[in-house]
Amino acid sequence: MVELIRRPTTTLRPIDAALRSSEPWWRVVDWVLAGCALVLGVIGSLLVWSATRTRQIDLGADPRAYLKRQVLNLALGLVLGVIVAAVEYRALRRWAPVVYAASCIGLLAVLAVGTTVNGAHSWIALPAGFEVQPSEFAKLGLIVSMALLLAERRRRDDLRRGFDVPLALGLAAVPMGLIMLQPDVGTVFVFVFVILAMLSVAGVSWRWIVGLVALGVVVAYLSVALHILKNYQLDRFKAFANPAAQNLDAGYNVHQAKIAIGSGGLTGTGLFQGSQTNGRFVPEQQTDFIFTVAGEEFGLLGAGAIVVLFAIMLWRALRIAGHSPDLFGRLVAVGVAAWFVCQVFVNIGMTLGIMPVTGLPLPFLSYGGSAMFANCVAVGLLQNVQMRNAIAPLRV
């Protein structure tokens, strides 16, 4: 797959590709990618509604409150995605350092004025009850800044000298270190996966990749052995290693998630008809465990359809990467693809008991504005690269 994505690097003339195109914009947009993201967002809104309506009714509150917020999040996210897709390609590269710096500032602000939710000090409270999670936007900052760094060094033919990997790791170390201070191990894991994918496509030696994987294993072992992780995080790993330990909170969560998914059968119980969902047996169901609602109320067929939609998005992202005329666009597309595939696998995997429980949301489905905005912007980045792919590159 890596060899499929790698292509000889060419340079575009310093003119916006869209201005040189004779094709109208609606003919160069990847509508399959956009359609999958929109359908997942609509499905996610329904699942969030189902997961929260019973509790809202019991509290005497608006049962559609979470639905309205999620629909608003999706609408604002679509606007942000369109804006990013329309940004001139050179401006996208110029703004990469700014996005990276802003994401790091946001992570610093969390440590200073943030609030703790479920053990992670990852949120900044805003007026009117809104909250923002800077680590979601830090994923975007890492992808665009690392893509720019690797692309510029390849253009100067420095990639073979071995300086690119230390520089890329140094670039990633700042946001990763700040996120570990929260602590948010799940997001750090996504960062690691994205870094390895982008370095592989950039053409670094396989020895670097193997060495980085080995280093990650050592760091993970030392984090557990030296008790660097919080107690609740260690409990999650213990529950994963010993699924029978239901006395641990993480073990209870996974046990209830399996019951909810299993009770859906082939076709599901129907929207709003899930007994496990209505009984609120699965904690954090509208966020981390939103896939359990799909499994119970849509069944194996409906949950499988969601997985297929994610698979189609991955295919389109890799296709965009493979057709990119320059390394920067290729790396951006690969970074977004790695982000989505890692987060989908980990989130769905933890509901099935094949991955440890983390705080990673399911893209486009889990409730939350920060995640939705970041996901839509990521799709906008893919569309930006796709629309420039429609123009044949010119060598200079």
C-alpha cells in the first residue's frame, strides 16, 4: 500500500490549481467521500439522540437537546470543511506552521485553565455551557506541519541524509508531551500511528520505522512498570488483559457494551427500542461507546454498514493520496487516513473487547463539537488535495 501511494515528486507552478482548471468545482469534488461523511454524521446524530433521550426525559429536560446540539455541530463542521476545501493550495502550506502553533497554545491553555472529564484534563470550558478539546485540533496541526516539513526536506533532497526523522519527531514531541500531561493515552496512540504512516510514505528507511516501533513498545512498558499512568488507566489495561475482572469500571463498561451489541442480533431492535440503551446500562454511551447503540438498535447489518462507510472513506483518502501530484498533498491525505482508521479501529475494538478502553470518540458518530469540527476539517483537507489533483502537475 505504501508503494502504491509513493510517487515521484513534482512541483506545481506558483499559481492556484483551481484557477487553471477548466472544470467546474462540483466536478472535481470527491462526492463519494463527502457523502459518506455526511451520512455518518446523520446516523451519529440519531444514535446520540437515542442514547440520551431517556435520561433527558427522566430529568424533565428536552429529550432532543443532544440531537439539536449534534446537528448544530455537524452543520458548523460542514461549513468549516467547505472553507478548508476552498483555501488556496499555497495558502494551505503557508498556514501549516500557524495551525501547529495554535494547537500547541491550545494544549498549553488546557493545562492552565482546563477542566477534568473522566480523569482526563483535556477540556476548556466556554460560556453558555460549551467546551472545547484542543487535542482534537492538535491532530490537524501535526498532520499539516509534518507534511510541510517532510515535503520541503524532500524537495531539497535532504530526506536521504537522515535528518528528517529527528526533526519530524521533535515536531511531534511537543504536542504529544502536552497531551500526555493531561493525560490522554488514546490520542497519543493516534499520533504515533499517524507519524509512522507519514514517515513510511515519505520514503524514510525501514530501519527507522522498526526502531520507532521498538521504542514505542519500550516506552509503553516503562509507563506501566514505573506507574507513570494514572490508576484508572492501569485499570483499563488490566481489564483488557483480564476480561473477567468486571469489578473494574473498564471491565464493567466492556461487559455491558458486549451485551448491548449482542442483543441487537442481525437486524437490531429498532431505533429507540434498545433495552440496554434505554436502561442506560452502558456508561458514556453517547460518546465513547456510541457504537453499542448502533449494534443494539441497527443490528449486525446496520453496524456493518457503518463499518463499510468508514472503509469507503479510507479507500477514497488513499486514492486521493495516490493521485496527488506533490508530496505535501500526499502526506496530508495519508495522515488523515491513518488518523481515521486508527481511531475507528480502537473505538470499535474497545466496544468488542479486542482493544483497551480509551477516551477516543468514533469519528462523525460520537457526540461532541471539537471532534466533529476536526473531523469535518480533515475531510476538507482531503477535498482540497483532491481538487488540486484534477490539474495535471507541471515540472519546473
